Amino acid sequence: MVDEDEEGETEWGFCVPILDYDKVREKVHDLMSEEIPEIRKIKEEEEKLIPVGLGLLETYEKTKAK
């Protein structure tokens, strides 16, 4: 039984198959193994670009103040 509707009648749903948590963990591990190196690359590029962006902002602020 799933739930009763507003009229008090019972609705029946299909049985959900048993979840295989080992397969879920394996899939998550595989996905993370693929994504983590890419995320590290992005973080490295970001760390290189932040000082450049800060320098540009500083230059902009100096020229704006004149």
C-alpha cells in the first residue's frame, strides 16, 4: 500500500527492487575517479588566473581614481 487518497481509498504501488549499495558505491567511485583529475586541473588554472585578475582590478582602480 502506498497511500490513501482524499476519499480514503487505498492506492497500491509497484514494489521497488532492492538497491545494491555496493554497485552504487562502485559507480560513485568511478565517477569521482574521472572527475577529480579534471577538477584539479581547473583549480590549478584558477590559481594561476586569480593573481592576473587581481592585478587587472588594481590597474583599473588606479586608472579610475585619476
